[in-house]
Amino acid sequence: MSETLAQPLSARGIPSVQERAVIDITDMTKVYELGDIKVPALRGVSFRIAAGDYVAIMGPSGSGKSTLMNIIGCLDQPTSGIYRLDGIDVANLDDRELAAIRLSKLGFVFQGFNLLARTTALRNVALPLFYAGDRDRDKKAQRVLEKVGLGDRVQHRPNELSGGQQQRVAIARALVNDPAVLLADEPTGNLDSATAEDIMALFADLNSEGHTIIIVTHDDDVASHARRIIRLRDGLVISDESGARNRPL
Amino acid sequence: MTESGNSVVHKTAEFLRQAIETLWNNRFRSLLTMLGLIIGVGSVIAILAVGDATNRSVQNLLSQYSQASSFVVAKQTQPDFQNAAIRYTDARAVAKAVPQVKAVIPIMVIPMTTTVRHRTKTITVITAGAGVGFDASALEAGRRFTPLEVAAHRHVCILSYDARNTIFSPGAAVTGSSVRLNGSYYTVVGVQAKPLNAGLLQSDSGSETVTVPYTLIPEFGYSYVAGLSIVSDPEHVTQDGNAAIDALKKIHGQRSQYQERDIKTLNEGIAKVFTVLTGVIGVIAGISLLVGGVGIMNIMLVSVTERTREIGIRKAVGAARTDILLQFLSEALVMCLAGGLIGLCGGVGLAELVIHTLIIKLTGTVVAFSWAPIVTIAVVFSAGVALVFGTYPAVRASYLDPIECLRFE
Ligand SMILES: Nc1ncnc2c1ncn2[C@@H]1O[C@H](COP(=O)(O)OP(=O)(O)OP(=O)(O)O)[C@@H](O)[C@H]1O
Ligand SMILES: [Mg+2]
């Protein structure tokens, strides 16, 4: 198991988890414009997520979960409201800084895997490290693939892997640069329950190592792994329950 | 986040490597995309190489003629040709009027008869002075005339390569032997080396010649000559030729017209032809590269659209705009350089074909073109096309919004 990945946040000189919000969202709205029609996807959302927390975002289809995740992942910008990631207001960042934030702080697991089709698992996983200019990328990618149980599939291309294996490659890619926050949009949506359990166990491990985890799910079993559940409906937070499990220290 | 220069170099090398891989995986399509550029570069290279080889062949042929000598003749069409005709005695007068020249030699071309194995044969006799005159052909054996031989009206001669082989049996040493011309005997002092093969440019008449001292002209019974050879130096050859013309006009009257020929003027004329040729090539090159470039840009724009999702994925995992820009520029660069290289090979092949089938017939000699400017042009042109026509698609790719890209089907 990788030392860097195993390193808890507290060991990286970050102050106590309770007083430090890694994600801080205030009055966030997102309105999509389809020609003249305005589609409000988020209508004023506010919450904070502490470093090291494990949060599930739930809600019916079309309630704005993916929209929210894309903004948290710095892939999209809110229409209004403030989003601070690790204390930084991301609205003020330029392209280069945003790319650097995605590289250094965020790992995103997409609902549809989003792997490069003609590229091996190893290269897919090493991709963020390539952009970070890391020359040890193949070694690190290999280690993370072993960690998600794909040590023997590194040279396979996505079309030579099962859905669950592809999902794990996507997770390995999200983890390879040791991000503070791991975002996963329906990571078990396409998987059978046994594979889903494997992946949830992996997330639990990662969380115990100090990674902040935010997952979007429809599945109550999956959500039960989280310590906190935020429920959305029609672009608003309708409930925010903590204590499904013990809060971290 | 700061990156060390080292990692930038490493990244760029990796972009180029990936670009080669991508293009190789789509090699048929890449080849079609490059076609315009291949044809453009290929034709420019072919024209340049043929032009270069031709120029060198012509220069090589001209090397037989002295750079330091100018030939002055009376113009064929003029009001009073009779009056303008150059006389043997003009040579001395011109030499006096133009003291800076080394020699003024009256030139005459006279057909004479000789006997070859008991049969009479006509041979061309040309007059010359001491040392190197207008004809700078190398000698195979013997020497040129000495000033004494010329001044003393000696009956000596220099044989051309063909004349030597006609008159004497091959292989025999001929210097010191005698040749009979119009009944008089001449001692052979030198033999010219085999001339450069001049191909179609060669005139058949001049091959069997015998050169004799010009001071024998009066003895042959001529008072008019074909022209004057003005021996000076390569720098002033045209100038001195014109000075000789002025001197002739003083003698024959201002209405008389003369013209002057020298290698320097000829070379300048050839240079002008090649300048025009270069201009034409430039226009062809411009057009073909434009066509090739637009083709490449078109396919790259299609490729950017097709790979929207890939761009989205790359951006989502942390690629900055410059990374995407460099990725697509690398692909354009690799594609254009590959196209340029193929064009270069094709162009050189075509040039070799043209040179060996056409130019060799025309000029007899083939002198290879020089590679350095041709390779440079191919590389510079293709890299230029890559940058000019690859930048817009690459910039467009780099500015795509990651989330829009990921939604793209
Ligand atoms: N690109 C878009 N353009 C216009 N409207 C959009 C766009 N993306 C999302 N929406 C709208 O925003 C709302 C929220 O969409 P979102 O994808 O966030 O829902 P979701 O909660 O992730 O749903 P699901 O559970 O089905 O994935 C929906 O009404 C949707 O139609
Ligand atoms: Mg969704």
C-alpha cells in the first residue's frame, strides 16, 4: 500500500478536522440556459464539508446532484454564490490555476467512467500525473491499480475490461495524485451488488486514510456507508443528516 | 504550481511521442490528410533540385572557357558591316588604346586540309596567343604556346582531343610530331584533354580542331579576322571588353557596332533566369502549401470535434489549456514533418529521374544538386504549415469547456 496515499490528512499538518471545512458552499445557484428557456438546476444551496468527512448526496433524478458535483469538481462554474475549496474562492482562478487545483486537490470518478478508449489502464491512471509533470507516473499508477485490485490488468484497454473493472480504473485515476477530496458520481450505478460492495469497502478504506469522500447515489445501501447524507430536491437541500456512523476525530 | 524547465521538456517529448502514436494508429487517414502537403513539398523540392543540378551542369560546361577573356566581334546586322569588320592590324591598335589588358588576340577560324592515312580531310584551325586565352581547356600532354613562338611566327600547334585521335593512332605520344595543314608542317606542342560531354548543347563542328599562333594569320592570307579575344582578369572582363569596343569605334567610326561576350555576362544572364525560376517556384510553393495547409486544418478541425470527449476527459483530470494546445500542435507538427519528409523523398526521386533522363541528354554532364538547402526548405516549409494551419484547431481545442466536452456524444 502506498505511503503517500495512506498518509492521513492530519499527518500533512492540516489542523483538526472539525474546525476546517474543505468545501464551503454559500447560496449557490446554477441556471442552465437553453435558448430563451432558463432551467434552474440549483436554487440556493449552502453547506460545508469538513476535511476527512464521508458524505453521500442523494435525491431524485434531475434534482441537481450532478450539477453540484461538477461545480465542486471545478469542472463547471455556478451562476451565483460562493464556492471555497480549501479556503480558496475558485471563481477567481484562471485556467492554469483551475487545472492545477484539479490536479492537486481533486479526484473525480464519473458516472460513465470517462476513460480514454484506446489507452491502457496504466496510461489512463497515469494521465493526471503526466499533466502534473511527474516522471514516476507509471510506477505510481501501477501501485494504485494494485490497490484497487487490478494489478494484473494494467495493460488492458477499457474495452478489454468489465464494467466493474473500468469503474475501478476510473477510481484509481481519481486517486493517483493523492487528492484531498474524492468525488464520485454514482460510482456503483452500473455495477452488480457484489462489485458495488467491493468498491464501497475501498471507499471506506480511503476515508479511513484521511481522504474526504463525496458520493452521489440513489442507493440507500451505498449511502449507509457515509457519515452524512445531504438530500436534494429541485435544486434545494431538503435534509442534511449526520451521524449515520460516527463522526471522525 | 511551478514546473521545472526539465519537466516541460519531458512533457513536450511525451506529446511528440503520443502524436506519433496517434498518427500511426490512424496512418491511412494521416496520409490522406498530408497528401496536399506531400505534393506541394515534393514538387517544390523536385523543381529546386532539377534547377540546381542544371545550373551546376551548365557552370561545369562553362568552366572550359576562360573567366578572364572577353570576345569582341562586329555585329552581323549593321548599316555598314564592311566598314566595321575587324582587321588583323586592329589588335595592336586596341592593345595600345587599352593598356590595362594582358593581351589582344585576333581570332580566326579557318578550315584547312590535312592528310590522314593518305586521305585528305578538312579540319578546323583556330588561332590563339601565348598561354591561356579564350579556350581554357585542360591539356592532356605538352604545353601551350610560348610568347616567343607567337612572336616568331613559329609553325607550332595544339591538337584537340578528337583531332589527335583522328590524325594519330590512339595511345602514341604525339608531341614533337608534325601535322600537315594546307601543305605546311606544324610541330605539335600540346594536346587538349577529352572535353566535357556537352550533350545536346555541344556543337559537332568544334570537336576536331587544331590551334595555331595568331601571328600566322597574315601568312594564311587574311587581313580580316572573326573577332578579338581580350585577355584581362575575371573582375574587369566585361569592362575591358567594352573598352576594346570603344577603341574599335575610334578606328572604324562611331557608326560601327560591336558586341562583347564573356563568361561573366553569360553567368549573370543565367543567374537572372534562375532568379525568375526561383520566383515561379515561390508562387507554386505558396499555392501548394496553402492548399496543403487548408487540408490539414480542415481534418484537424474534424479531429478536434471527434475527440471532444477525449479533450473533456483530459481537462477534467487536470490538463491545462496549454497542455491541450501542445498536444494538438504536436500532432500537426509531426504530421507535417512526416508529410514534408515523404514529399522530400518523392521530390528527390522525381528530380533524380528528370536529371538522369532529361538533363543528362541536354548538358551531357550530371552534377548532383546540393542537399542542405533542399532539406532545410522541406523542414521549414512543413513546420511552417503546421504552425500556421495547426494553431487555430489547437487553440479551439484548448478553449473547449470540459463539462460541455464530457456531455458531447
Ligand atoms: N447542460 C444542461 N443544459 C440544460 N439543462 C441541464 C443541463 N444539465 C442538466 N440540466 C438540467 O438541470 C437539472 C439537474 O440536472 P442534474 O444532471 O444535475 O440532475 P441529477 O440530479 O444528476 O439527475 P440524475 O440522478 O438523473 O443524474 C435537470 O433538470 C436537467 O434537465
Ligand atoms: Mg446525475
